[in-house]
Amino acid sequence: MHRPTLPIEGLPAWAHLNDVSFHGVKVVNTEGKGYGVVSDTDLEATDDTSDAPALLTVPHDLVLNAAAVEEYAKEDKNFRQLLDAIGRRSTRADVLLFLLVQTVLASRSGHSAVGVSNPWTEYLKFLPETVLVPTLWTEDERLLLRGTSLEAAVDAKISALDAEFGLVQEKSSDIISWNDLLWAEGASVSFTDWIRLDALYRSRCLELPRSGESMVPCVDMLNHSAAPSAYYDETPKDEVILLPRPGTTGIPKGAEITISYGADKSAAEMLFSYGFIDPGSTADSLVLPLAPFPDDPLAKAKLVAFGEAPQIHVAREEEEAGNGLAAVRWASAFAHLMCVNEEDGLEFRVLQQTDGARQLRVFWQEEDVTDQAGEFEALVQTHPLAAVVRLRVVTVVQEALRAQLERLGSAVAVPAAAAASPQQRREDCVRAAMLLREIETKLLEAAVETLEEERSSLLTDRNVVAYLGLTEAAESGLAGDEVSNEPDDFS
């Protein structure tokens, strides 16, 4: 689908028509960043923004979220029909459906039998054609993500988008008027169009203090910085305003105005959502999927009871005072459920309710812990074999991280091949992928070392020694007086 574009120089006219106010700032094409907001005059420093004039004001009726989509559906009965058929699954799904219709209307010349244009129809023409999030990378560029935590996440996202696009196509095709607009031969919406709309939403969505998850025109032109000079807020009238950040020094004319996209996001999350990594403001963390044991007869029941995608979270904490060291912490709620079985006291029962429905219940030491399936790390603490279970968990997580590290290392030759086909791999994509690989390699190495230290410590635990049948203290590095000749009672 061809989407017409407008030069950014035309944005002030659109803003004037739609009551968007700029005060001392303007949107320009910034070098290396695409569009951005810069000061149009010298802005004075301020320690208190309560009385400071807003740099940018956007009226509430331009804010795009689930509530705005519902209001639009009241104006357009044809869109309501489409929303009833496909929407109301999530804020994101409803907004994407709205954006799809507005994008199609923007690409069509002349009057359409369905769909009502609104300010977003024209505003979409100012947005960039390319968003460098990995879901819009070429297949060759995505090879650069092999071995990183993003590899599986991007593949899963593309599969989910494909299924979502198929649903939109199927349901809207059943409505004659929408079938003609969206899927007409020679001008039909493509899967790439749908991926792009998702990318626009993820990269431009804000979490407003009052209105929640929303897209805000013009405010979404602001770029990120680890040291932002402004922040957005809402007024009692639900207008979205941009204010200078307290304590910011004076901003000279022509300087870029920036906001923070969040300091707690990992490098992978920043790249996934925004298409870039800022090492100065990202959290040193990653998330990896965890697969249950393939030969565990309770694996399926454990997955159902857990109710979430099994994951391992790894993060480097802030440097400890005085020694310049930053500890690495890991967590995996599912690993603790994964590493206990029937002989330890785990049991699953299927209970039939009075209405005939069947429900899976989880029991630990004869106690119903169905509502605590994600809390087995705490539940096993009072078990006689708590140290043994912990050793199992540490071993499982360490093996998973080692495997990821090996995969990351074995794939290192793939990015090196980028020089052989520079026309197929954009420089920004290569640079971002290389930075992600470097960050995650260092974190995984530190995590594996931390886990090895804990594993070695656990192997000296007297209960672990007894359970594993270690009869010689020297094998576990214990002194003779630390080992009991009588194993603990594990009954």
C-alpha cells in the first residue's frame, strides 16, 4: 500500500488547524535521529516548572487511546461494525485498527464509501516511512540477532503479528464495504503495512499519568536522552503538555529538547521498541525463555499451573559502595517449580466443580498451593531438601545461560559477514546488533560465574553432600569436622 508523505515543514499548519500550540520550540529534521524537537529561542533555566509555560500543548481530543477509538466509533457506524468484529482485545489492537483505517484513507484519493477522516489521517503523513525496530529489519539483518535474547522475541512477535493480520483480513473481508476498501486488488493492505503500524505504535506510545497508554501527536516527535531536558504531563483538562525538566540549565536556541523513554528498560527492550540502544540509560539486564525438561511427565501440568511464559531474568545491580563491583542477580520462578517432582511432595489433581468444569489444582506437601504456583522458591524453603532443590535450580539456570552464551559466541561470525553485503544490511542495524551482542555477552559471562560460585557453595552443604552420597569430605572441599557420618532424615 502506497502511503503519501508530507514534509515536516507543513506540520505547523496542521498544528494550527488542530489547536496544537508550540511555545519556543519547533519540529525539525535532526541529523542522525530523524525528526526531533528543538528550541526556537533561548530558554531560561528554571528550578520550578509549576508556573513555567508549556513548551508544547496538545488538546485532549487528539490523544489516541482505547477511549478515543471508542469515541471515533460513535461518529462512524461503519468503523463500529469493524471494531465489533475485530477489536476490543487490547488498547494496542484497537489503536492499530484505527491507524489501519486512517492510513488507508490517507492513501486513497477521493471520497471513500466507509471510514471518516480525522486529524490523524493527515498527521500520519508526517510520520517516517521507516522505523528501525527489528520486526522491520530485513531477514538478512535479523541474522545479526542470532544468539541474543531478541532472537526468539522477534521471531515470536512476527509470528504473532502474522496471526493477528490474518484475523484482521479474515474478519474484515466478511464485511463487504471494508473488504472493498482494505483488500481491493492493486491497493490492498500488506503484512508489511501491519508490521509498520505496530512498530509506529510501540515506538511512539506514551504512558500518560491520567489517560494511560496513548499516542500523542507532536509529543511523539521528541527524541530520547539519558539526560533529558523536558518531560510530559497532563493538565486538569486532560491536555498533554511538555514542560522543561526542573533543574535544567538554560537551553540555547537550536538545541534539541529531549525526554526519557525510560531508564529501567534493557538494551534488548530499547532496541525492540525503539530501534536503538542508549548505553547511558539502559538497565544492564536481559530476559531469556526457559524450556521445561523434555522427559518430565509433569511438564505440561507445570506449564498450565504456572500460567505464564517460563523465563530467566538476569540483571546487574548498581555498583556496591567502595569496591566498584556490581553484583549480578538472577531470578526464575518457573525453574523452582520445574525442579520439584512427586517424590519431593508435588502433586497435581483435577477437580470437577458443581457446574461440570474441571480445574487443575497444585498441591505441595499435601497443601493446596494453586494460587502460589509462581512462588515455589519460597515454598521449598522449609523442605528438608531445600538446598538440594536450590542446587537443581542453579544447575538448570546455569546450563541455560551457558547454552545461550555458547550460541551467542558461535554466531559471532554471522555479523562479520555484514561487510560482504553492505547493501543488504543498514549501518544502524549492524551497529545496534553489535552493541546488543557485546552487552549481553558480558552480562551472561558474569551471571554464569555467579551461578558457579553459588553451585560450589551448595555442594558443601551437609544435606546436599548426604543426598548426593558424597562419602569423602575432600571431594566437596569440606573439613572432616563439618561432615556428619549420619545422613539427615529426609522423610
